[in-house]
Amino acid sequence: MTKYIKTFMRYRYLLMNFIERDIKVKYRRSVLGLLWSVLNPLLMMAVISTVFSTVMRISVANFHLYYLTAAVVYNFISEATNGAMTSVFTSGAIMKKVYIPKYIFPLEKVLFSFVNMLFSLIAVLIVIIITMVVNPGSVSFSWTMLLFPIPLIMALIFSFGLGLLLAAATVFFRDIMHLYGVFLTAWMYATPIIWDMASMQNPLILTIMKFNPMYYYVTFFRDVMIYNRVPSIPFMLAGLACAVVMLLIGLAVFKKKQDMFVLYM
């Protein structure tokens, strides 16, 4: 363990440089720059809220906030794992020229997405304040909001683990890039991001939901941010277990296959 920590510390500045590079590349020639990380979730919230609360008439109080808090977490996991998935084989030229621990590439993509997500939290705060002004009493500030880093860190750990697994698999099977997009769409609809978990009466679906890691992170974040409640200890432990197990699986697979990556670049 000490060996891995020393290796990480040695390359931490390179990791930060990669993150800074990705931020500059993403917002190059953009007038608003990082402000898009705030505007994008707000614009998507406006569209989704209009469609589902007005046209489809979903009866969820403060649906705009209900959706936004979940979408921030989902978008982070989606962006992080998508970036990590292609991070290794697109860095083949670098790996052939100089030694860099290969896990640095998926880790950098996950951390880059995490930084973007932190800016998106500004959008959540803005909408909460506006909701408090427009509809007093429907939502309020609470000490539970201080717990918001917990589900986000769990999601970060989970995303890194899944990202390692996807990165290793994609080196050998490029078709995973196309399949994963379909999987993410199905995963979104299988998670209570738009629909309300409380209205679901099917016991089979409720049981299956317990094996959906995204459900824990979305619900945890939503509960502490807009419902002023703390999930139960078993609920939080289940979310943590999903993150840790995925991390261990990802690390094990990545470590076992990393020496073969260069042969498939």
C-alpha cells in the first residue's frame, strides 16, 4: 500500500496538469467557459420539467428540484465512466513513449468530471434559493445539506471502479463504447431520476432497485439537499458497499490486464 501511495504522490502534479488540460480543451473558444457547467443543468431542468410536469403531469412536488438533484449525480457518473472508458487506448502514444502508471488516465477523467459536477452544484443552490422565494415553505436550508459530500464521494469511488473496469475491457473490445451508451440510457430510466420511487408498487422492481448503485447515490443526495432528512445507516452502508466492491473489482481487473494494453493499442 505504501508503494502505491508513493507512486501516486510522485505523479500527482501530472494528474493535476491533465485535469487542467481537459478543462481548457473542453471550454476552448467558449465565451461562457466553465459557466456552461452551471447553465447546462439549468437548461436541461427547464426542458425536462416543462415536459414531465406540464405535458405528462407527473405529480411530484418541486419536480424541477427532484429532477435536478438526481440529474447532477447521474450526469457525473455518466460523464466520468464514459471518459474513463476510452482514456487508456486513446493514450497509447503517451504510454509507448514514457512510463506513467496506467490507472492515472481513467482516474484523471473521473476527477475531471467531478470538478465539472462541483460547478453544477451551483445550479442546484440557485434553484433551491429561487424555490424558497417563489414557494416559501416548500424547501428550506437545513444542516443535512452539510452531508452532501458523502453521496458524491461514494459516487466518485464507484465511478473510478467502474471506469477502471470499462477502460480495461475497451482496450480489448472496442464495441463496449457503443454498448455502454445504450446501457446508460437504460440505467437512467431504471433509476428514480424522473419517476417517483414512492409511487412504485411493484415489489419486484423495488427489490431490483436495491442492486442499483445509482439509486443509493441519487436518493442520498436528494434527501439531504431538498427533503432535509438523513438516510438510514443500512441504506448508506449499502451505497458504500456498492462503491467499494466496484472499486476492488475494477482495480483487480485493471491490474491483471494492464501489462497487455500496449499490445492492443
